[in-house]
Amino acid sequence: MKYYDKLIFEISKPGRKGYSLPDVCTKCQGTDAIPAALRRDKAPALPQVSEPDAVRHYTNLSQMNFGVDTGFYPLGSCTMKYNPKINEEIAAMPAFAGLHPCQKGLKGVDAVYEGMDRALSAITGMKHFTFKPCAGAHGELTGLMIIREYHMSRGDYKRTRIIVPDSAHGTNPASAAVCGLDVVVVKSNAQGLVDVEELKPLLDDTIAGIMMTNPNTLGLFEKDIRQIASLVHEAGGLLYYDGANMNPLIGTVRPGDMGFDVMHLNLHKSFSTPHGGGGPGSGPVGVCEKLVPFLGVNVSGFNGNFGVILRAYAYILMLGRENVKMCGKLATLNANYIKESLKDLYKLPIESVCKHEFVFDGLINDGACEGKEGASTLDVAKRLLDFGYHAPTIYFPLLFHQAIMIEPTETESKETIDGFIEVMREIAAEAARDPDILHSAPHTTPISRPDETTAARNPILKYTEA
Amino acid sequence: MAGFNYFPHTDQDIQSMLNRIGVNSLDQLYADVPADCLYQGQYDLPEAMTEQQVRDYFEGLAALNPRLKVFAGAGAYDHYTPAVIPYLTQRSEFITAYTPYQCEISQGTLRYIFEYQSMICALTGMDVSNASMYDGPTAAAEAMRMMVAQAKKKNTVLVSATLLPQVTGVIQTYAKYAGITIKEIEASQGQTSKDSLEALIAQGDVAGAIVPSINRFGIIENLEGMAQALHADKALLTVYCDPSALAVLKTPAQWESDIAVGDGQPLGIPLCYGGPYVGFMACREEYMRKLPGRIVGQTTDKEGRRAFVLTLQAREQHIRREKATSNICSNESLMALWVTVYLSLMGPDGMKQVNDLCYQRAHYLYAKLLETGKFQEAFAGAPFLKEFVLKPLVPAAQIQKKLADAGFFGALETPEGYVSFCATEKRSYQEIDELVKALAL
């Protein structure tokens, strides 16, 4: 990747245009006929570029980016699987992309929603899904609203607290807060699982439910889940399933069978739609039978991210009932293979079979010696960039100080994984030899490590002409 | 041959990987899962399709949807999308990238978000924009939360009766669970009533108000004095806008609003049955650290070169958990790129031209519809841009049916019994004449 320094504003020149529009009628009134009190006085400071200028600029920008099509993303809890290209073609079909959201009686559209509802219900063991949520966190919020609606419909207004394990994704407590719920944290035990004994005293009649991620963010299956479900249900609470980690269970385990009442899925994780540099996603929410009446919670403008739903549906049809069974298993195979191949060089805090991901707690030998700081998890992550790999998720979960969270998906080959293992071993060897090689990484990327402190202290958040 | 084109593993690969792990089978990797959690049944899914079958299947579904020329707005506008946009946004390096947390290999995403933020500031006149939200309605709901957080002890937000119903709907949902009181500012002559606003402020507890720049009747509202009335009571103003129209209309900043939100869809994003779109959210500098969502900032790398990073992250859920300004994690990054490329191509002159074209076509349609004798003016003399409502003299359903039969979609009915129409630069005079002719029959 090369460094390209321009912003679109800096290649702007008055008089250039990048648009091709019909002529304005010169004999008719235009926007100048709008009362002056309602008009802006100055044109907005937008760039003026020709079409080829714009194309070259954004192509240059793209070349400073890393994507799934560029290389391997061992990014924990993000499920960076291959994004099939047929899905893009289908989402772009004018007969779908040209539909106005208020159009009714569209049989082709209804079939997509119905087909997805049925397929996701089959895969998860839920009864029905709503497709309005636009992302995972949005789905969490929707699911929690459904839980609150359920309790309120029974006249049970005091259930305003929700239990969240200390290993949960940050969105869990944040979604709970936005939903007006107080968060009660339940600790993990030495095996990295929710401590059932810690949970029991928390279960009183103010508990709306519990949010669980299973496998949890350590990649470990919460094997006491059925007992936890019974305890929570007996106490009158409901179980929320955070679908961010659903990938290893696809084709093998269904949240509904574990006792979960409501869940979200990230179509941009488990169902192969592109992450798009941070969105758009889609976070459909599924519920068990008794919660179906509350599925209508209104959380977004129209019908959810239909374009994303279309892509996911195309993926499911390709997968079919034959291939679905291999999806989670191959992801789990890849994760365990990496874990077993690196645990002699990286600290594995909990020795256990993992699911789609696992967490190391930094290097076993970080190279620290007299007058020299050891290589940190951040250093390892940055050094990986030099070798053409994306970094793993780092410093999460918060249970370990040097967390390195690795998730390969089922679309990565053994050769890719072997290459990654080799590089991770080489980085460990470098750290042991001279941690400074890691401290100064990355060396081959378009930029070196940026000054994030200054960025936050003196924020420059938009372009201003020099 | 068995196998699946998205899964690279050969049987041999699987076996040698299992060997290294030290287990005998893939099933053994699930030995920690209690037996009663393992699904033993057959998944109720269709048989796997080939790629060609998938394509045929969707082409079949597509054929079931009538292809209508869109003369409707109501929050989703059929503007022209230049070919460059899908071409660039489909580049693998953009579309298959993750959130730009690893800034050294994400400068492409970070730079276009920085450009996006700059363009949103240029259109709204505000100081700071975030990296985008899910859609316009959720951005409005976040603005409501932000105003209440800023007000500390006040808990009521006023919402204009002239806002689009889907915007008010989502605001009400978020308000309900957050325990925020929503009061409606009445409409007068199809516009937000300033008297009603002042009366509600006088009742006390008002943290802020949300009013539209162009409202659900298509009327360009005069927001004179609203910010002042709110500010006098230490309350804030949020203006909900169509960012395309902001290229010619008075900006939220000129109305002295504190927050500007809306949907970026009119900036070249296809209708796509309602999504993905992109919400935008911008505010005055003093509220910068209260903004929800991601924000990109400029800094330098170790060699002193200009570099871009996600910044002010102490507001966000992955750092602050339940104390974050919002639970939002992602943004609609790729859709922000659509908007950025669109605005780059259009520039200030193209945006003016688009608005002039919309204005002329919509006003032509307005006059022609009145000539049919089947409508009366609803708000005579009220200024509009590309969308308007009329009072139908025949049932709305009948109008809609005639339009559909002639290949058009429009005449959406409002709760008051008006019908709304919209004409963008994509609608030709010939199409307008055909639509009018279909109605006259």
C-alpha cells in the first residue's frame, strides 16, 4: 500500500464539474423563487472536480485500505468471512434497488422477508424475526425493548435491571442503558464461564433478564446454559442471546434449544454480508413464541436494511441445508488449529477446546530486559500489519490485560492459516530477540503509528481551506 | 464432487488439522456442548442452489415486483445516482473492509469519512459531524437523547407535528424506554406553530425541540425565532433536514440550531425499499463531546505525515460501556462513501442544478394536477421544493390505482386525507404529462 496525501477538497478547482444533468429551464422559475428568508446566502463549500479526478482520488484512497479480499482478518468477535460476489449483483438489481419503501403488495419483496424469517428461525430455533434493526447493537436495543414490553404487558413494572456478564461486548451494557435498564454485572469463574453461584443471588423480582453471548467472548461455550436458563426463567426473567458469536453454532446448536427467548443476528457477520468499513449492517431480532406479539417495536425509518437482507438471503440459498452444517464446524476447526499451534509462544489463560475464537493474554516471552520494555499486545498487532495481515481484536475482553482475541472464519484455507501461524511465531521470536522491532511497527504501511493523543486533545474534525 | 465454493477445506486439510488439535472428528470440537443443546434435526432450509439457480430465483422474485416510476417522497427520494458511485463503492478495499480501528491500514476509509464529515458540515453549517448513523429517524432519536443528556435535569422533548411520521415514531420508541416525555408542537397552516412551541416551553421541563426544515407536507418551514425561544429557556433546537435541499435552503446553523440531523438518502443513495440509507448528525462545537457514534479526526504519524484516526472514543460503548453517549457501535460507512462521492461529483453548482430541476418539475406537476380539477390546494402559497400535498376530490385509493395502472407510484395519503407527490430531476416532463393524463381519464 502506498501513501496518498490528497483530500478531495485539495484537488478542487472552480469551474470543474463531475455531474451530467439535464438543462434547467431558463424561462421557468427555479429555487431563486423561494423566499430569500428561507434560502442560504452562500453556496456550500463542496469540492469541484471532474469525473476522472474523482475516480482517481477514491481509487487512490481505496488502495490505502485493507479488506477481506486483500487478506486475512483474524479479528475476534467480528466474523470477517468472505463476501460472495453474487450477493452484490442481486442487491443491485434495479427491480429491488428501485423500489420505494412505501410501495405495497410487492410479492417479490414479501418472499424475501418471509424466506429470511423462515431460514433464520430454522437456524436459530426462534419463532419469528423482525428485520427493522440496522446493526447488532440496534438489534440488542430492540431485543431489550421486547423484553421490557413483555414484562409491562403482564403489569410487572419493577423489572428494570438486567444481568450482563463481565466478559460481554461493550454494546450489551450500553444497549441496556439506552433501553432504560440498570446493568448488574455477573462475574466469570476461573474457567472463563458465567459463575452460576454468583448468578443465583442476583435473581430477584427486579431482574428483567440476562444478556448472554454463547460462546462467550473468550470463545468458550457456556456449558451451564440450560441451568442458567432454568434459574432465570424460574425467577421470572428472560434470556437474551447476543448473536455476535453465532457463527460457530450455525449448523450445530440453536439458541432456541439452549433456552434463549430473544436474540439478534449480525447479517454482516454470520451471514456473509460485507462490513463496508463499518456498516451498513443488519441486526434482525428473533423471538420465541410468547414474545411474537411484541415483535413490532418500531426502531428504524422503513423496512430495515433491505439491501443487506437480500445479500444474506442469497448467501443462505447458496449454503442450503447441505452446507449449513459445515459452516460453524470449519470456523471452529480453524480457531482450535491456530490456538494449538501458537500456545507455546502466547499465553493461553484457559486451556480448553474453543469455538470460533479464543483469547491469548500476550506473549509468553515479551523480550523485556534491563532498560528495555517488553513487546505488548499492541506491538504484536501492529507488527502483523507489516506482514500483510489485519490485527486481531486487542485488549478485549477486559478480563485479561494483554488480550489478543483471534477469530478465523470457515472461508480461510489451511494455507492461509498456516501462513498466519508462521508469522505469529516469527513475531514472537522477534520480540524475544529485540522488542524494539515491534515497538516501532508497522514499517510498511501507508502511515506509521499516528499521534492519537493530539487527535483527541485538539480535534480537527473537518477540512478547512488553508 | 462434494464441497462448497466458499469453503476451502479439503478432506485432507480437515484431517491434518484435527490431528494437530488432537481430536478425531469435527464433532469432537463440540464435546463441551451438552448433548441436549446439540441440534439433531434436519434444518428446515431449501436445498443448496448453484449460483445460476440463485440468480434465476431472484430474477423470478424481481419480476413479481411492479416497476413503477416514483412520484412519491415521504422521506425517500428518487434522485439520480451517477454510475461512478456504485463503481467506486463496490471496490473490494472499501466494501470488504472492517471498521477502521487499525488506522495504519484503513486510511482510505478514514479519509473519506473525514471528507464526509466536512461535507455534512458544509451543508448544515454546523461545526462538527459524526461519521454517520443508521438512518434519519434514529439520528433524530439520538438527538433527542443528546438534548436530554445536555439539559441534565429536564426531561421533555418537543416534537413538531409536521415531522415525517417515521421520524416521530422512532423518537417515541426511544423516548418510551428512556423515560423521556414527548410533547407535540401543533401545526398551523401546515407548519410548526411557534405559538404552540412557546406555550409548551412555558410549561417547563423542556430539554429541546425537534422541528423539520422541509416538513411532511413538503413545505419549507420558516424557523425564525424558534432557537431563540428555546435558548432563552436553556433548551436546545434540533433541525431535521433533507441534506440535498440544504444546498439551497437556509442551514440549520443559520436558524441557530444546536443539532442538525436527517437522512443522507437523497444524496445519490438508491431507494432500495428503505435501506441501507445513512443518518447524519452534526452539532455545534460546544456539544462535540456529547455526540454519539464514531468521529474521525486528523493528526500526524511518527514521520509527521498527515494521518486520520477514530477519535474522541471516550464517548463510545467499547470504552464507556453503560456510561457511553449511545449504544451505537457501527456507522453506515459505505453509505457515507456513497454520499461523499455524490457530493464530490455534484459540487456546489450541481447541487444547485439538482434543486432547480426538482423545483421546476415539482411546480409543473403541481400546476398540472390542479388543472385536472381533481385536486384542491391544501396550503396555497406555502413554499415547496420537490414535494407537496394536495386535497384530493376523489378517494386517494382511486388515484393510486390509476397511477399504478399507468406505471406510476405516488399520491401517498397523509392522516389528514391529503395526497403527496414528489418530482425529482429524474422525472421528465413527458413522464409528468403521462401521469397527469392517466389521472384525467
